[in-house]
Amino acid sequence: YNSNVWNPSHKYLIDKIERVQRQFTKRIPSLSNLSYLERLRILRLESLEARRLHFDLIHYFKIFNNLTSTNQSDYFTFHHPSSITRKTEPFLIKPLNKPNYLLTSFFYRSIDCWNYLPVSVKQSASLRVFKTKLLTVDLSHFLIGSAFLTSKFSIFSCFIVRALRQRYFMVYPMTSCDQHFLYSYIYICEYM
């Protein structure tokens, strides 16, 4: 409830909240010997952090499609690139020079994630269709909690993997050598 109003932005708070679901799923006798990710998969649950991110994006969709009383022009600014650029669809502008407490508020914290969504998802015909399509998009590189990292190097590996994903998946095309390096690094971090 009310994840749009209160959503922690510090890793230690995200992990503290996630620990509740982690401990609860561990109490299920038939699943107690499995890892947290395996328990979530079997129970068809997602991490609490991922759920909060989905709720933010769903509320963004409602605002942009006038399904709420919130006026989008009061809080969001769209940039409409010219037709001669590679990316011609409009995207949200994240304001600069804002204090951290404002950047972690609902209206700013998920802008990068919204811009990352494919146009086909953002332009869904209905809320139900949007929710269904949203589940097909991998948003894991927007999550900062350690729910998906099980190694003793979780903070370091989270930083490295996020940096590699941002560099290679969003900016540069991946070569086979780059893919091999990235997947080898992820494998080493997960199983050490």
C-alpha cells in the first residue's frame, strides 16, 4: 500500500524491507532449503523492490493517460526530439539541480525507468494491457537492493554489473567478447 508515497531510496532500507518477505518465504517448510530467488520463482512472487517499481510505472501510466486527477504538466516535462534524430519518440526530462530528497520523490525517481520502457509498452491501449506488457520488460538494472545478489561481494558486484549493463546494453552494441566477459563476471559473483 502507498508505495507511491513512501518508497525507500537507500539500499539498507530496501534490504530491511525485503528481509520481511525473505524470512516469511523461508518459513514455508518445503521451500526452506531453497535460495530466495528460487522461492520467489516457485511462489510466483517478485521482490518487494520490483513490485514498488512496477507500481510507480503503473501510476505514471495512469497519470499520462488521464486516469487520475493528477495533472501531468504540473510534475512532468516531456522532450519532443526533432524528426531528424535517431530517437523520435518523446521522453521525460529529469530535472537538474534538485535536492536529493526531491529526486527520490515519486515524480522523479522512476523517470529513467519510464524512458527505458519500449514505446509499445508506454502506448498500451489500456491499463490491463500495460500491466501485462510491463511484466515482460527486464527492469532489474534499476533495482539497487541486494535481493538478487547472493555473493559476499554483493555491493561491489551490484555496482559493476549495473555499470556494465548501462554501458553496453544502452549505449554500445555488445560484441561476443563483451558478452562473454559480462556473463563470466556475473557467474563468478553469483557462485563465489
